[in-house]
Amino acid sequence: MKRIAIIAIVLLAGCTRNDQDSKYLRWVGDAEPDPEIDASDFQLCGSEKMVQQYLHFGQGLQYGGEKTALRKRFEEAYRPVETAQSGWIRIRFIVNCQGQAGRFRMIGSDLDYGEQIFDERITDQLLKIAQSLDGWAVLSKGGNPRDYYQYLIFKINNGDLTDILP
């Protein structure tokens, strides 16, 4: 019994860490600033640790006009690409307390959720359209505006945009 208590103390002591010394992100998918791909004028209103995950506020899509308006923007701007590629493309980003979006990150998968690199003619269009969206809601907690993550998932079928989630 004494040996188990000693092991538990050693394990617990190893679990404490200083966030500044951690090589791990706070949450899976956190988007650290990257000056090579991020707009230099995008600024968070709070600290990195305070960016709200979309799963925490449970309010779904935070876009003016909701999914109908968002879908319309993509349907008007996206041009199908002649390719046999099909799958899912997720764009995740941060919306700051002023309703501005930045730190866009993209990942693709095939229809079986295996990693897939999509034709740039597809990804460039989706990213450009997502970056042009200007109707993001300002969220607040306790009367204070908050920065938060948002995501869009696109279903691609043979180069055609067939669905947008959430």
C-alpha cells in the first residue's frame, strides 16, 4: 500500500507543469500565430488561453444570416473543379471580439476520413471565400466580448462543393 502511495505522488508531481514551459498546445487544434501564413493585422482581444472553443459555448454557427447566408456566399463564389477528388475539407479559425476572423487552418480527408491533400484549385477557393466572410457574431461572456474558434467543413464530390457543415 505504501508503494502505491509513493508511485501516485511521483505521478502527480510529474503532472504539474508550467504553461510557459509546455511544448503542448492547450487544446488539440489550437492555432498558434504563424507570421508566414497569418494576416499581420489580426489580433486577439484577450490572451491565447482565453480563446473560447466552439464546443464550450454550444451555440453552433455564429454567422449573420446563419447557415443560409453562409451557404449562399459559397454557392455564388465556388467554381467546381474537374477532378476525381472527393472528401472533406475543414477550415478552422478564430473570430476575435470585434467579429474579425483570422488564423485560418485547413485539413483534408477522403470520404473514409484518411488524410488527403486536395487540389489547390479547390482549397484556394474555399480558403479565399472563408477569409472574405464578414458576418461573424461578437460573443461575450459576463458582458465582456470574447475571442472564439469557429469551423466550417466542406464536402467535396468530384471537385464539386456538395455540403457545408455545421
